[in-house]
Amino acid sequence: MTVGGNGRVALYLQDKHPIRDGMDYVRYAEQRGFEAVWQAESRLVREATVPMAAYAAVTRRITVASGVIPIWTRNVGLLAATFSTLSELAPGRVILGLGAWWEPLAGKVGVHRHHPLRAMREVVTATRQLLAMERVTYHGEFVHLDDVEIDVVHGDRSPRRVPIYLGATGPKMMELAGEIGDGVVLNYMVSPEYNKRALEALAAGADRAGRSIHDIDRPQLVVCSVDADREVALDRSRELLTQYLGQQPHIMQASGVDRGLIEEIGKILTWPASPEDIHRAMRLVPDEAVQMISASGTPEECRAKVDEYVASGATCPILYPLGDDVRLMIDTFAPTTVS
């Protein structure tokens, strides 16, 4: 089985599992050779940095990453200070993943998402300077700093080693990731075919910065629903896919799913959606759509699908376990055996 470049594989946690259970899963994933855990902050359900700190505190080796946090909701000074603090807890094993968020959620909480490419560039630039422990003056459209630094009085004042990855779906944000990111987080709920177009945009951005696409790490979120009963596995992914079809059109435009199906689902679902609406809409989603954009089914089917994403350019699959048996998913993809 191919897992990722040099056997790389990572875990993705959102809000399905209690945080203390997540801490146990991360410890187990570390034992089984997983390289990282990425914590989501995608909806108004779970802030990312609190569980990241919990995971870092109970592990010794595994990288702890935000996958991804929105650029609009934290002042850039506080953003840098937060990730400097996490770096103090887990030196050399923290990644800052940033994203541009999505509608209708942003608008519903008063965030006006305009010029997201410019906003991303400013946030990445200023945050990187602050984490390098520089004194920063920066006056952009979105970021305003006047002689600011992470003002450590007691302790280590050396630069913080916190790589910045951009969560990107559309081609323009993908180009920007290629230009300024230490890495890009390729999205989930897309087909492996999508990766080919995404990597073309990534390479164009990298070329603009005088570097190669091979200089840019490319982990990819992959929905993974593993079960000996493939129908159970497919239905778990079908429920999640249905929500994305109705609520996150920026991902669905890239997914490859039939536009007519997206429109039908959109007539039923928006954000927030009731469980009744989700289950009513689920009946419209065929098995083929589920398996096209997720790793769902038996362990063998899931491994084969993840291999497709790796063959299409992902350097490290970030596996999002939908089933209750998270250890089964970890075992299915573990690079190492338990001693």
C-alpha cells in the first residue's frame, strides 16, 4: 500500500469526537507512525487552538496543525502570539494552517469577505515576520501594525519555527499558496482529478516566486469512512457530503459532482441545517458521488482511494475518520506495527 510520500500519513479531527477522546486517538496515531494531527475550525462548533494544545501536551513527536483557521477572526498580533505560545508547548512541531472561510457563515457573523487574496497575503506576511521575532510596522488594507513584536520578557526570544500552510480550493488561492506558502492544504470532498488542475495553479504560483512545486508540501484532507459493512461506511460519508453540497459551494464547484445534484440539494439545505433536512436531502446522493470524492467502504476500498489522491499529487493524506472506530481507520493506514 502507498500511504504518502515516504509513508506519510496524518489524522484530521473536527468535532465528531469529544476532545478527550481525540487526545487518546492522537496518542494512538503517534504510536502507529502518523506524522501529524490537523484540527479543524470550519464551523461555529470547535475552536482549533484549544484542542491543538491538548494534543501537543499528551504527545512527544507528532506535529500539531490547524486545518484551517480563518484569517478574518483573529487580530494578526494575537494570531502570531497564539502560535508562538503553541510553539513553546511543542517546539518544532506546530503548523499554522490559514483559510479564507466561506459563505454564508462569514456573512452571518458579520465578516465581510472582500479581496480574500490580498487579505491572505497580508496576514501571512505579517504573521511570518512576527513569528521570526521581528519588530513589525505594516500598513495594508487589512493588517495594521505599528512597531509591534512578540514581546517576550522572560524566556526564549529566538525565532519560532512555525510553517504557514494555506488552505486553498480555487485556482487563484492555489496560485497564492504556491507563491507564499510553506505548504498548501488541499481540500476534501474533491476527486483526485481535481488535484491535477490544482497542482497546475500551484506550480504557476511557485514559478512566480522562483521556486518549484516540489518545494511546497501538499497534504490533502481526505474523508475516510472505513467499515467492514460498506453500506454503513457509504452512508456516513453520504451524510457529510450532503451537508457540503448544500452549504459550501466553493468546495462543491471543485468537486466534480453533477451541478444538477448540487442545485437540488441547495434547495433543501443551507447553514445551519436541521438533521431532518440533511436526511431528506441524503436520499438524492448516489453511491457513485460518495465514492468519487471520499475514501469510503471497506478497508481495501479506502486504501485504494487514498492511493489515488497520492498518485494525483498529495504528499500526505490527512484522514478524516467518520466512523466511531477511529482506531480501525488508524490501523488501516498505519505505517508502523504495534510492538
